[in-house]
Amino acid sequence: MTTADAVRAAVGSVTDPELRRPLSDLGMIRGVQVDGTTARVDMVLTIVGCPAATRIESDVRAAALGVAGVTDAEIQVGVMTPAERAELTEKLREGRAARVMPFGPESLTRVIAVTSGKGGVGKSTITANLAIALAQQGLRVGLIDADVHGFSIPALMGIPAGTTPTRLDDMILPPIAHDVRVISIGMFLQAGEATGAVAWRGPMLHRTVLQFLTDVYFGDLDVLLLDMPPGTGDVAISVGQILPHAEVLVVTTPQAAASDVAVRSGLVARQTGQNVIGVVENMAAMTLPDGSVLDLFGAGGGDEVAAALSTPDAPVEVLARVPLSVALRTGGDTGDAVVVASPDDPAAVAIVALATAVKNRGRGLGGKSLPLSVG
């Protein structure tokens, strides 16, 4: 192998931080030359103003300088032509037509909608931390903030305000936080509107959720989580129609006022054909330093929801009881997820156990065609 070949292999193996694929696979390395000890790399970005441009150029330079015999690297950066971009988006879709939802019943991606009967039970906080915990366990995870009116996922995931997805023609590349691909309507608001209100009715809500499912490039996922709005309104109905095969995780508190309405969200999901896989009891009793137990919101709510949603053929269990936690609350305020910032906190331990239970549950593949070929 010549030095030029070694440099080409090194820079081609650099991973695009948004697409998570090697630059050589994306057609972003146009040419490599080596003169003496100087490597010259001609590369292209996907779009003008690519937010990952600085990082990609830095990684390419480091990769070139890492080749034996190279002491200097000159990186020429251009931008893909419209034809090259069209070819790339076609490649990323892997033959699927534009604006076709890739998470249908035949998909190998598990789709899990996290629901609650009412707001204020910590559903979004649980969803964000669950997504991160699943990614920590080696799964490829996507997260859709389907709570359009009350979006909070970007802040909970620590995504800086003002972060916007990259547009690759008609394809949307979601920001990545903690190895989770994340999309939210909050990322599309104009500057200064991140705390504003989204006043949309049913048809617009349906179109938004559908666009997130069709136009956003998530790549190959093991799990796609949807942070649902509380209750049984338009978005719940739309998701039930679009994703009738989705699994549902119901979040409640131990309080009867929360558990009574949480049952409704599970029943509506089941009416659309979705499968309720379990209940999460958030804000459960916490153990104080003196050993006493504080059950601020009572007890038994999670068990009541699980019992109400169970059928003889499909029993529903409480998969986790997440105790009241200062670390969980402060992490939600600052964007420092408790499973990352305070992994030993009892709430973090409970959420990691929830991720393990969800991961181990799996989804049956009977009757599905697998992408296998005989050599």
C-alpha cells in the first residue's frame, strides 16, 4: 500500500458525526495526493454551512497526520453538487421512496410510545433518561418528541437552545445527544421562540408527527421512542393510526388521581391495536437518610394501572418504580440526565433497570422477512 492509499483509507474511515457513516461510504472524499511528507485531501461537505464542518475537517486532518510518513496535511473543503446530494439521499434511503414511513409492521425497529393520562407525572423525564440508558446498553436509539404543544425533550437531553436539524434536500438529519438521535418541533421554531407556544389543531399535529416519521433520517435503529403528549387527544389517535403495531409504556405516579387517568391512555392505545408492555410508576417512595420512607404521592398507583390494563391473555406488569429524586429533578432542569450525571442515584438505578427490562423483552420476529442472503 502506498502512502496515498494509506491516507485515503484513514480519512475515508472518519465518521460523519450527523450521519454516523464513514466519509468514504458517503462519497465525501474526492481525492488524495501525497507530496513528500505532505498529504493533500480534497473533500466535500453535504451542504453549505454544515454544522459539523469544523469537526469533520479536524478529524480528517488528524486521520491524515496519523499515517506513517505524513507530517503535514492540507485539507481542501468543498460542497456537494445537487446531483451528488441527490445520489447521497437516495443511498441513505436504501431504495425506499421519499416520504415513505420506514417504521411499518415489517420494520425490525421496535417503536415504543411512552404515554401518560395527565401531565406533570414526569413522562418526558423518564423517556429522555430511558433513551439514554438504552443507548448506554449498546442499542441504536431514536427519540421523537411527539408532545408538540408541550415539547421538552431537547432541554432534557441537554441539546443547546437554538440547535436546528441539518436539511439534506428533503431529508432532515436530527441532532445527536448521548448517542440518541433526537427530533422535536422545538428545533424548528425561530430564534427566541424556543419557549413560545405552538397553537396547532389536529391536522397540523398529524402532519408534524408523520413528517418526523418519514422525513427524518434516523438510520438503522433498534428502538424508536416517542414521547407522547399526555391524554388521549389528536396525537395519540394519529400515532395509533400510523403505528398500530407500536408498543406502549404507561407512566403514572402512585397517586390515585394520576393512576385513574393513566389507565385511559393505555386503553385508547390498545383500541388502535397497540400493545401495552408495562407501567412505570414515577415519583414513588424514597428512602430518607435516616432510613425512613417518604411516600409523598401515596402508594399503589402503578399496581392499579397494571391491573386495570391486564387481560387474561396479556398481563401488564409494573416494569419500574422510580423514586422521588432531587438528582432526577435537577438533571431535568439543567439537561444533565440523571443516568449520566448521577448513575448511583436510586432513580438512575431504577431507570437503567427499566431499560434492561425493555431491552430483554424484545419483539417477536415471527412472520417477518429478515435481510439475509445466502452466499
